[in-house]
Amino acid sequence: MKADEVLIAHHDVLRGLLRELAETTDDQTGRREELRDRFLREIEIHAQIEDELFYPAVPDVSPLLALAHAEHRQIDDQVATVMRLDVTDPEFTTEVRMLEKTVRHHTMEEEQRMFPQSHALGEERLEQLGEQLRARKRELEDSGGMRLIVRLKRATLRHA
């Protein structure tokens, strides 16, 4: 699986979680908390694999790195807002929808512009990079350290 295919598949997971979260109702507080926590974990993993492996591989073929990093910071800020809100807060769904829109824009920007540019790396390098991304993603999913980072971030944001 090529690098862009790995990242697109994970983009689909992120967009799906946000769509599902945005569609929950006020009486589904447990489901909202579960989806919000899953999204936080997945977005942390996603940002890490992009920052560690994909972005360093493409600076010579894509002029969009600065934009991608700026959009990651914007997403981080919006995630913090969603994490700070109680899931029963009247603004919760509005903030989730704003985050969903930002994530959708960022992922489509990568998929439509940056990923095609990455094809200049060649098929072999994209396959190799895809394997590295998949391996690192699995490692982070199984990592006690990543679970701890997510727990600490969640606790810090909820009590900020």
C-alpha cells in the first residue's frame, strides 16, 4: 500500500468519527464522550505519522508543507476547544461541526494537491513509505506511551 493510500484510509477514519460525533444527540452523552476520545487518539496518531515520516519525505516535491503544518496547529486548537467542552454544552455540536469542516478541508487539500505531488518520489519510494507509515501507526496504536499522552492531554484539556 502506497503512502498516500495509507493516509487516505486514515483520513476516512477521522472524517467518519467526526461525522458520527456531529450526528449524536444531546441524550447520547456516553456515545459522544467515546467518539470524542477515539477521535483524539486517532488524530494524535495521524499527526505523528505525518510529522515523523510523510512530511519529511516530501519537501522537495511539495511546496505545501508550511500550509499543512499550519492546518495541523489549527486542528489542534479546535480539538482543544472540543475537548474542553462538556458534551452536553449547547455549543458542543457547533464546535464539532467546525472541527469537522477544518479536518475535511485539510484532508482534501492533502489528497487533491499534496499526495499527487508526492508521486514524484516514485512508486517504489511511495510503497516503502506506505509500509513505514503502517508500521508506525500500528506501533503507536499499541503503545502505552501514546495511550498515556492521550490520557494526559484529555485530562489537561478537560480541566483547563
